[in-house]
Amino acid sequence: MKRLQYHDEPPDGGWGWMVVLSSFLSHVFVVGGFKSFGVFFPYFREEFDEDAANTSWVSYIQGAVVFFGSGLAGALGNWFGCRPVVMAGSLVAAAGLISSMFVTSMATMYVTTGLVTGLGFSLMYTPCITMVGLYFSKRRSLATGIGLSGAGVGVFVFPSFFQLMIDNYGWKNALLIFSGIVLNGSVFGALLRPLHLRNTLKPEELEHQEGQEQRIGLCSRVSNIFGFYLLKDRYFAAFSVCQILVSFGAFVPFVHLVAHARDIGIEPQPAAFLVSVIGITDMMSRVGYGWLSDSGLFVRMRGYTACVAGFGLCHIFVPFAQTYAGLVAYCLFFGVFQGCCLCQVAVILADICGVKKLGSAIGLCYTVTGLALLFGPPMAGHLFDVTGNYKVSFFVSGGLVLFSLLLLLPLEIHRTITTRNHDQVVLDPINDVDIPDHDQLVLGYEISAPFITLETSV
């Protein structure tokens, strides 16, 4: 049996920049693709003679599956490796898009475009973020920000590209062309060269790892693969709940901002351009804030908390912006704060859980985030039906974001106190989980230590 070669520390460069390129392209195709898929909806409505509500569920299902499937993608990445999972995901997504050309009902479209394509996107999405966290340590925020900035590029490019393809070739052939683009996931997935870090295991565990794994029970093996034991850690659980609340504010503008602008008398073309403003500023802020976060000028968790506060206040401002200039200002600030928040999620999860379990942590965290995507926009739409305008929708979504501060602030205070007294802290192993003793010790260290030691107080 071939013995794995372990590295002492992440390279923080070298081939890691190819991994960043893979993550960048993944966000261009996956996030840009499903956020721009609304271009196809008028043609779906005409083809299947459905109303707007039934047609919009294609986007909701696809986006929700992208995040709900993150747990599965993380588990498969732990078991088979990130490279084959991304390559297989591109095949699944392309198969869903191609099969959508032949459907005859909207219900079938839910399965092909929503479920199958969404699952393929999920397999392409999560492992790329995980691999960036493995290859970088000192410049992890910058590398993650560059990779995630591809989402802004995709949101900016794909709506016009989709419309151009539909105008020239029809919506079915446009799906075929997009499926060919998605197949490039097999190319950038191949860039995810496996990296095994020595500091994730102790020397004696490197020698006896194979023998110990044979004695792990089935339930423990499943828990290890999916990382369910992470839910027992208070830092991870609190941060995941915060992500649900923050995500309610992240998705609502992309669905309802243009409609709100039209309601206050703004012309269709300028109203649609507001989303592009968010995409551009989001892209730039992910890279800029990633570099700033690595500079050591402030504690990472405190910076994230401040960005979440700005994120929520932006939504509270929307009902008072009755001019186009006011909405542009909102989009500029919203794009900046959204980019700053999103580029830090994987980095903070690496600090909390350690790089060995980063794939499981990202998978579980993004899985619960899917709840916000599935219920957030419909909730805002229901509030519009009740009130007749989108003001309450933005108030509620902003309020939920600000409510997450009730968890983030105590989390940061506890982290600060723990940092000051970390010399006296005794790290307890994770209890009540059917994991062998040596695994409990390692996993307990990974969950507690990085969040305490990888950040410095100002």
C-alpha cells in the first residue's frame, strides 16, 4: 500500500494558487450560474404555461440544493478526496442541464434543473473552498477572498451571456451551451492536488492510523465522515446559527430589490443594473478585505462582527431610500459588507475547527444556510402580499441579520477571555461521541485550539 507523504505546514503559495484559480472558476460557474438563472424564467413560463410563482421554484430548489448538498459534498470529499468529487459534480450538473432540454412539464424541470443540476453544483462548490483552506495559513483570508470573488464575476457576466444565447439559439440550446461550460469543472477540478498536513495528526497516530480506523464502529465512521460531532462544539454551533440569520439578508435583495425599485418609479433598465452594482462591489471587497484580514491589524472575529452589523443596517436603510441615488448607495455598501462577511466564513471555520475537519465544517455550515435560501425570498414575498410593498421585507431581513449579533458578541467576548487565559485552559476531549480515545484527543484539540491561538488580541 502506498504511504502518504505528509507536509509540515501549508505551502501558502506554489500550487496553492492553482487551487485558488479552481475555487475562482467554481464560483464563476456555480454561484454566477444559479443566481443568473432567472433569465430563463420568462421562457419557461411561456413553454409550460405556468405562473411566475411556480416557475420561480426552479431557482429556489436549485439554490437550496447547492447549500443543502454541501454536507454530502464535504463527506464525499473526506472519503474520496476533493478532486474526484468536483469532477463528478460537473458531470452531474451537465447531465441535469442537458436533460432539461427534453422535459415536457414544470414538475420535471424541478427535478432536472432544480435537484440534479443543484446537486452537481454543490459537489463542485464546497470542495474547492475546502482545498483553499488546506493550502493556505498565513494568507488564508486573501486566498479565500480571491477564490470567492469569482461569484461577483459570474453574477456580472452570466445574465447578459444567457440572454445573448437565448436570443440567438433559443432557451434549449442555451442550456446545452451552458452545460458545455459547466463540464469545464472536470478541468479545474483536476487542479485540486491532494495535500496531507502532518500537523493534523500526531506522530504515533501517523503510524497506527490504518489499524485504528479498522476498529471504529459504523456510527462513529458516519459521524467522522459528515462531521456531526462538530455540532457539540459551542463555537461552531453558535456560528452556524448566525450564518442562518445572516443568510436571510444575503438572498432577499437578489430576488426583490429590482421589484422594489420598480415600485418606487425607477425604470426597468436602471433597476436591473442595481444587481450588477452589488456584484462588482462584492467582488472587490472579497479580495480587499481578505488581504486586510491577513494583515493582523485587527482580530478576525471582531472584524466579522462589525461587518455583520453594517450588513444588517444596510437593509434597514432601504425603505428610506426613495431615489435612484439612494438605492445605488445602498447597493455599494451592501456589496462591500456582503463580500467582507462571505469571504470570512471558511476562514473562521478553519480557525474554529482546524484544517483537518474544514471540509465537514463548511459542509454542515452551508447545509443549514440552505434554510435561509429556501424560506427567505418566499417570506419576503409573503410580506409584500400582506403589506403591498417591500419595506417590511427589508426591515425584517435586516432585523434578522442584526439579531445574529446577540450570538456573535457573546462569542467574541468569550473568545477574548479565553485568549487571555489560554495558558490555564485545559482542553477537554469531545465527550458522548463513539470515537476512539486517540481520535477524541485530536478532534478536541482541533476544535478548540485554532480558534484560541490563531488569532491575536489587539
